[in-house]
Amino acid sequence: DHIEAEEATAGNIVWISGPKEIDIGDTFSSPALEGHPLPPLNIEDPTVSMFFLVNNGPFAGQEGQAATLRQLKARLQREMHANVALRMEDLGRPDGIKVSGRGE
């Protein structure tokens, strides 16, 4: 259940909607509060990388459900909002991307 609240205290789990600039590890508080922001979290770099390329082999599209590179990129973009260790890099060519993650 969602309950609207005017304030939250340490230990509360909250959902803040609106600002898009807030990221994992950011301190979010009232400007009227005294004190210093917490140091940012150190997110470890990815440990595993995979290349996803368009299948241009002779059996391409003959089995399974086809997915385009555009669909894969869109799905990864959505996942990167929640998975802060996930990275996606263009290869400088239109038929592939490099995806890196923690491998956990």
C-alpha cells in the first residue's frame, strides 16, 4: 500500500516522485536542515562485458522470437534506471552494442 506522507525519518523506505536529478547515493533533504550531505556511494565498476551484435548468419530469423537491436537498447535503458552497475556502450557501428555489468 502507498501512504502519502509529509515527512520521513531515518529507516523509512520512501518513494519520491518528481525530480529527475536524484541518483543512487544522493542526499535529499530540506535546505533548512543544518549538516553536510553524506559522501556519495562508490559503485564498483562492471566485471563482465558482452557484445550484442545483429545476427547476420545464414540461419538468422529462422528460430525463436526475433528482437531488434533497438528493442534491446530500449530494454537495457529501462534496466539501467534500477541497476546502477549496468553500462551500455555504442561500438561506433550500427549493428551492435557492448553491455557491461557486475555478473552477480
